[in-house]
Amino acid sequence: MQVTTRVIICMGAIFSLAPFAIDMYLPALPAMATALSTDINHVEASVAIFLLGYAVSQIFLGPLSDSIGRRPVLLAGLVLFSVSSYLCGIAETPTTLYFYRFLQALGGGSSVVVFALINDRFEEKQSAVIISYIMSVVVIAPLIAPIIGGEILIRYGWEWIFYGLAGYATLVLIAAKLIVREKSKKKHASDHTNNTSKQSLTASIGSLFRSYLPIIRHGYVMSHVLSGSFAFVAGSPFVYIEYFGVQENHYGYLVALNAVAMIGVNLVNAKVLQSIPPTKKVVVGSFAIGLVSLCLILVNQLSLGLWSLVGIIVTYVGLLGLIAANAIAGAMAKFKQDGGTVSALYGVFQFGLGAVSSALVSGFHSVDATVMTSVMACCGLLALCSGFWLYRMTRTQSDNKAEKLSLN
């Protein structure tokens, strides 16, 4: 599978299914509540159910792709996503909507193989560059999804939002079938079997834990920053619209600044910083996010106003563009045969910690921006601690290598 523009766009389209499924129907929640004869909070629960299903699917589909291959898991998941999206459009009760949304999430979880496919084919530095390009495509989805969903709602009704998702998933399925390739199944299975048998014969629980420490170290840095972004998603409508008085039709533009920052940083990472080792960029990004988190607390405590807060948040979210691609590439480089499992662990980290941070913002409601900024800052400082841990472990490994070379 050669790296071409169409491959990057295809991978980005696959990975953007979940953001579209989460954000595209948000403008339709009141209309759906009326149509399903229920309260809006019951329809809102379908968002949480999707996130739960998406996290659960990561646990199973990642290791499954290591066993039977990436492509079959991906194509089957896209079929399930497309069919269940259509079924969401014909749901007549909240219960059936929940069930179909859960199935939709299980299918969407097949995107876990995207990073594994890249990891199978490319070295660490090149993987980081490719993932940066893919993330630049993916980040467009939450930017345009609510706008598209709102237009479809006004013109055709809420059902057609899900029909549109089904059609989009079908197009992605066709593209994936034509474009996505993986290395020989026989070789992949043989390598994985040998790797698994060696582990089962020689590895204790402790050694297995140590072998996966690179995933944990890189994953914590990325997931803490991402969970801070989830805290922003949960709290920003109240903070921007209710507290600062931003008009509802202008709210989307402020959120779009975050996406623009992420795209810009991803492109800089891919174009300008590609010669720097990914792990080093993760460490630098974690230190930067720690500093920005302190500034976030300061801006809120001093009540410096909307635009100061927006500027700090844009910087905070933009740094995710530096950390995400490099964290994934840095961790997965050591696990060529278990790339699906590694990618799945990342999904669990992200959605698990994100659920906690968004629940904290929703549960501890305040009359200003204090709760949102505090949770975001805590997540950023936890990312700093994880980055320092990563730095110490990397430094220790470098010192050990240098000592061995000097002895030789």
C-alpha cells in the first residue's frame, strides 16, 4: 500500500465516521425527542451509548485484526456501520434508537485498524508524518458535521441525517475495498503466531506489563490532552453562549478555531518537524501543554475575558495536533505484529478518560468557566506528568545503551 493522496484521504474518511456520527445529529436532538415522544435527555443518552459502544469495540476489534487481518475487520465494520445508520433513521422508540446506535458504534470501531495498517507498512518517523496528514483530514469532520446536520434537518428531516451517514459509510466502504491493502495474510498470521507463542512460553505477567509500557507512557500523554478537549466539548456551550453571551450562530466559529489550530500544527509536524524523533516531540508537547494549563487557570482567575480564554483554549487544543500523531507512532513502532491491539488500547484510553472529564464538567456545574477550565487544566497537568515519566524512561534507556556501547 503506497502512500498517496487518495490513501490518506481514504484513511481520513474512515476515521472521520465516528466524529460525523457524534456531531452530525446534535442539531436534531429536539426534533428527535418530539418524533420519538420522549424527553430530550433520553435522546441525549444516545450520545453516551455511542461512545460506550465505540470504546467497547476497540477492545475486541484491535486484537481481532491482529489475528485475522486488518482488511476483513475494516470492511465488515463499515458494512455494520452503514446498515445500522439506516436503522437509526427508522427507529420509532428511544430503546430501538439506543440499540441501533450501539451497533453503529461497534461498526465505527473498525477504524481502529487504520493506525495498525500504517504501522504494518512504515517506520516510526514516516508513520508519524502519515498520521499527521490523516488527522488533518479527520479534524475537518467535527468542524462541518453540525452544519451539514442542521441543513439536512431543515430541508429533509432528522431521519435523513442517518440516511446520509449510511450513504457516506457506503461510499467509504467502496473506497476502502478498492484502495486499502495489507501485507500478506499468511505472513501476518505466521508472524503473529510466532510472536504470540514466544510470549506465551517465556513472558510472565510482569514482563508483559513492561513490554507494553511504551503504549502506556505515550498513551497517557495523548489521552490526558484529549480528555481535556472532551471537557471543553462538554462545557463550552454554557461558557461561550450563556456566560460570555456569544450568539448561537457564532459559537461554531469559535469552536472552528480549535480545528484550524489542530490542522496547522499537524501540517507543521508532517512538513517541518519530520526529522525530529516522535517521542521527543511528545515530550516537548507535554511540557507545552502543562504551561498552557497554568495559563488557563490564570486567565480564568483574573477574569481576562472571552478572547483571552479563546486564545488559550485554541493553543491547548492545537497542541493535540503535535502530541497525537507522534504518540501513536512512537508507541506502535515497537509492536509491528500487535498494531491492532495497540491502537485499541489507545481507543480505550481516549474514550475512557474523556468520559470521566466530560462527566466531571457536567456533574459539577458552575455559574462561570471555573469548572471547565479547572478540569482542562488538570488534564493538561496530568499530561505534563506523563510526559515527564516518558522523558525519564527514554533517558534511562538511552543511558543504558550508551553504557553498553562503552563497555564494548
